Amino acid sequence: MRTALTRSHALALLAAASSVTAPSVVRAQAMKIRMAAVATESYSEPLYALDGGFFAKAGIEAEMNFFTTGGQITNALAGGALDVGIADPIQVGSGFNRGVPFGFFAGGMEYSTDGPTTQLCVAKNGPIKTVKDLEGKTLGLFGLGSMAEFSTRDWLRAGGVDPVTCKFVEFGPAVMAAAIGRGTIAAGIVSEPNLSAVGDFDVMPFGKVYDMCAKHFYIDCWFADRNWLSANAPLVRKLIGAIRDTARWANTHHDETAVILAKYSKIEVERIHRMARAVYDPGFDARKLQPPLDIAWRYHALEKQLTAGQLMVGA
């Protein structure tokens, strides 16, 4: 039985080798890349590329490593544990300013005012009716010193509220809506997959605070060590092609990506269908990278002012 199976397998391999398009040939030429993902949609483009077959089509073997934050990804890549990852411009810019040779090489998820996945929310029947009502109140954020805080401060100021009078506290994304509904905080930043479910807590969206950064900007992008990018230029070109194909597909195949996201995040597919879905940029646009760098510099989250061109490689 063992001999018959071996002969059969050998014949199958021989037949496959005679075909230029045989899947076995692609697998034999696949190049391994250690990469990272977070099981949230803003960081799930690598998972869509993996399960959607775009890496395999490009001859790339993705060794996927899972993290819970973009900050963990930047630390892992700086330490040599990863080849490529996804992180937000402020995180990568901070590393670059410290001398880590990070470089962005492809666009990622972008914030769009047309379908925001992050908003400031308040209780439906609560006392907050206008921006001025937030004067002196406590607001919840999922991270201090983050884009959420910078944008919220600018949004308050634009509405006539001195943000110095407000108190900013951290709450986990999963409990933010409940805290708003109970009145523990007057308002809070809520992102998907929780944003589309705030009605369950008698909470509603109140302000598109990220618009204060820009109407369209990168939430995150693909990055790597510049030395690795230079040493693996042919592989990087294949990777960029796979990323762009994934972005175009993911933007128009929400039913398929919902199944993939549910697989890794353990969120029900039905709930994902109710979400405002992420938009991935198949291009690489400095105009979408600059706004978060500018607002981070303005709030002293970056030690040195940076231009998008300093962080972009091969744009």
C-alpha cells in the first residue's frame, strides 16, 4: 500500500511539473514572509490576502503572527521578529525618529468621512445635546496620547469648548458604549465593531471627530525595515502587487471578507454585516499619510516633525 501510494504521488507530481501553471510549481517557488495581523478589520488586510489566495497567487508564503495592537507589531518588527507589518503613522514615525529604519511601502486602511468607522458617541436621552454641553465633562478614549485624543481635542475647540476643562480617561473599546449609556462618562470614542451596536446601550454617534485630522487619511499602512526592503526588492514588488489586489477585492466583496473576519475575530458574521466596513487603499498616497503626522507633531506626540516622504519607500 505504501509503495502504490508513493508511485501514484510521484506520477502526479511529474504530470504537474509539465504544466507551466501548475499549483505545485507556485508552491515550490513561494517565498516566506513573517508578517503580522490583528483580528480587527483595520488590521485584517493580511488575513484577507491570505485566505483570499492573493499571497499564494503571488508566490508568497505568509507566516502569520497575531498581535493585539499596532504598537506590539512595531516593537516586534524593530526587534527582528517580523519582516513586515501594519501600524499607524504615529507609531512608525516615532520609531523612525528614534533611529529605527522603518519605512512604509504600501497603503492600508483609510479613514473616510463618508463611512466613518470611529465616532464620538453620547447617550441618546442624556444631557449632551450640543458640543458646548461637553464643557467640563469626562470623555472616554481607548488610548491617551492617540489620534482619538488629538482629534477630539481639536473637535471640541472647533465647537467652542476649551478641552483643558474636560477630563480624558481610558476605557476598553468593548465597554465604552456601556459606560456612556450608564452615564459614567459624558461621551466616548467608539470604533467598529462596537460602533454599529451602540444602539443596544441607548447610545448614538455624536461627532465625526477624526474629520479634524482630515476627511481621508491612513489609519495604518504596511511597513518594514528599510534594509529588509532593499535586500528583498523582487519579493517586495510581488508583495505590493498582492496587497493592491487584496485592497480592490476586499472593498467590493464584503460578504467574503465578513466570513474571513469572523473566522479570526470570533465576531458573528451577522454583526459584521451591520458594521461600517473598512476601506483599503490600493494606491500609496502621501496626501493621506501626512495628516496624522501633522496632528501628532502639533500635540507633541512626535519628537521631530516628519513629512510623508521621509517615511515612504518606493512611492
